[in-house]
Amino acid sequence: MRKLLTLAVLAIMATGANAQEKKADSNKPVFTTVKSNPITSVKNQNRSGTCWDFSGLSYFESEILKNSGKTYDLCEMFVANKTYMDRATKAVRMHGDVSFSQGGSHFDVLYCLKNYGICPEDAMPLPGTLYGDSLANFNEFFDVMTPYVEAVAKSKASKLTPAWKEGLQGILDSYLGKCPESFKYEGKTYTPKTFAESLGLNFDDYVSVTSYTHHPFWTQFAVEVQDNWRWPLSWNVPMDDMMRIIDNAVMNGYTVAWGGDVSEDGFTRDGLAIAYDTKKVQSLSGSDAARWLKLSNAQKKEKIDSLGVNAPEVVPTQKMRQEAYDNWETTDDHGMLIYGIAKDQNGREYYMVKNSWGEYGQYKGTWYMSKNFIAYKTMDFMVNKNAIPKDIRKKMGI
């Protein structure tokens, strides 16, 4: 009798455990790929604020791959060397009223390719190797360089000499390596400019797109974030058209160089990004408003993340996008590469997004970011103008 009772209890416990496992498993994403475009290998920016650089070059590598089928590994440190000198020059010219930092925009990569050229990765020292690291680590580098640039920019001198640029170039070359004047690639000798010309890209094909209401739609403006320091213009289109552009690009074989906010709770560190509806999450997690407010941020995040693909989402509106930008909820955090579309087991659609944190997370460097998250938290993106729907191009006049 006791043995039977014990077995019954064990059976009930096992059933309960299985039910909990099934519930947990139902929250785990099961993705089906709708469209996936070819990309180059995942890189690792490591301890450097160079997502703009890695994702920007990844974008152009994908453009080359689409056009020619050729795979290139282009040099991020070449772009960083040229860009940081340009940014320092702008900061000095503006007497320090333009910020000098590690960040940048995808336009910086385009500007570099167009004006300075590019070289393959192995034409310069690999990131980190000049100071004994195996990957880029800009901590000491910027601790040295930032006060140097700020001292020049805020100088009380009545006239600057050109010596400060020579000194800065020495810092850049010491940490990043000298940009080569010429190099050999597959048996041919190139300069950075002739190599860029050989890639088969039309640098006039690329446009930036955004969606905010503090400027008129169907006009261009410079998105007001600190790392947009070159002030390139973005086309301002309604949110729905912004999303149509991304969908049209991906479905027609193009990738998109995306810039936006990844500091949200919905952007997990394990490869998933969902625009959480926290009010609905409270009820699903069994917490009323009073109990929810008493939870720590870590406890809230644990409850939300446990819902996985069953976490409810907000449906973003144009007004929500604008409010989040104006009140600093949406920030200019990160650059990545959108290259595909997938669906989960509930039918929710996601973009497949290549990151630059190495083969990190459950999907080895890819993030599945819901379309609602992208619609809500996109700052701007770069795309080939030929990937834009014809009716939108007509309104833009391009």
C-alpha cells in the first residue's frame, strides 16, 4: 500500500514536472526561415565602440557578394584610422562643440570607401595585435587619444600649427596600424582607392532612411544624434513605408545596414529582440500592478524573458516612435546588418540580424528581432536605392 502511494505521488510529481517542461518548451522559439540572403562571416568588435564600422563593412561585403558572388574581408581598422582623424579634425574645427568618441554611423564607412578607399583585412595588423591583444580593445587607446583631441579643440592658442595632426596620426598608427599606400591582393598591386574601385560598387546608390515627425515626411534631414557628426541626410518617410523598404529589400536579395536602440529589456543577450508590452506581461506572469512595481528590475526581466516568444508585444505607432525619440527612451546604441526574415511557431515575423559580437548567443552571432521591435526602435538605416519600392522612390525623387 505504501509503495503504491509512493509511486502515485512520484507519478503526480513527474506529470507536474513534464507539464512545466512542456510549458517552458512552448516559450522557446522555433524559427522558420522565410528569406535569408548571403552574408560574410561574423566578426568580433570586442572592446571597441566600432559597431558602425563592422556592420557598415559587413553591409558592403554583402553588396559585393550579391553583385559578384565574391567574398571579401574588408579592413575595419583602415576605416577607423581614417574616420577618427576626420572626427578629430571636425571636433577641433568646432572648438570641441562636436563630440569626439568611438562611435560613428554607416555613412562614415561609405564616406571612407568613396574618399579614401579600403584594403583587405590582412593588409594591416589584425585588431589588437599592436598592443598585445588578440582582438580590438580601445580602452587604453581612447584614454590616450580623447584628452589629446580635447586639449587641442579647447586650446587657448590664437593659431594652431599642423603639428597636432601629426601627433594624432602617430597615436592612430600605433594602436590601429598604418594605412597602406599600396598592397598586393590575389597577385595584383592596388592602392586603397584602386582596390575600392575594383569592388564593383556604385557609391552613389546608397541612401539613408528614417521616420520621425519633427521634420516633414518626404524630405531629408540630418538625424540629430551625436555620432551622426558628418551630418549626412536621411530620407524621412512614414513608419509603414520605412518597414516596407526593409521588407522589399530583404525579399529582393538585399541586406540593410541598421542603426537603432538595443538598450531595451526586449533585446536579450541570447539572440532575441521583442517589443515587450509590459502591462500585458504583468498579468501573464501572475503579477498585479502593485506586486509588479515591488519587483527588482532583474526580477522583472527574468519574468519577461521566461515568456520567450509568447511574450506580448506592443504595436508601435508613429506617435510612439516620436515620443520615445524625444524623451530619450530610444537611443542611438548599435549598428547591425539585417539579412533575412523568419517566423516563429506562433506566426510572429522577425528580421534575421547579423551582429558583431563574435559567434555569441544561441544563434552564433545572429539575432532574431521582431518586426515590431525594428519598427519601434530603428533610428535610421542605409539601403541600396534599387531595393526601395518604386512608388516610394518616386516620392523621394530618386
